Amino acid sequence: MSLRIRNKWKYEGNDRWAWSAFLDDDNTGELKDVEYVEYVLHETFPEPRRIIDDPKNGFMLDTGGWGTFVLKAFAHLKNKKKINLKHEIKLEYEPKKGVSE
């Protein structure tokens, strides 16, 4: 599978960012096989395990914070298989808004 996590960010000032994580399938159509995504954020987040079952925008998780970390996720497929994913959250001062590769 070509599923991977990417993230968007917006610098809000004072060393804080609004950011979103989402699944990308590089236009293979594999997103349609995903039932839900279980994101595992850094342990310092309130409710570090988040379930997103809305496929809109790649099962997008919206949150915010002050630093980077390795975001883990489990893509739960409709065929009951589970795919483990990891992504280093990217946050930058310049450009103030962006999307990870």
C-alpha cells in the first residue's frame, strides 16, 4: 500500500502552531479501503489516542502545539487489516503555512 501520513501547519505566533495530520495515498485510490484511522499523539497531549472515521480530507486530524514529534497511526482497513504508519510532524516558522512532503 502507498498510504502515508502528511501534515499541514500554520504558525500562529509565540512558538505555537495549528496543524493537521491526514492520510495520503498518492492518488492510488487506496484511501477508499480505509474504515478509520487511530492516531497516537505524543503522551503530553490530552487524549493522545484519537479516532477519526470521517474520510473527508484523508481522515484529517486537527490539533495544535509547540513542537515536533513522531506521530504514529493505525489505518484500519475495511477488510479488517491494520497498517502501522509513522510521520515526523513538520512545523516551520517560514513559510508560516505549509504541507509536509
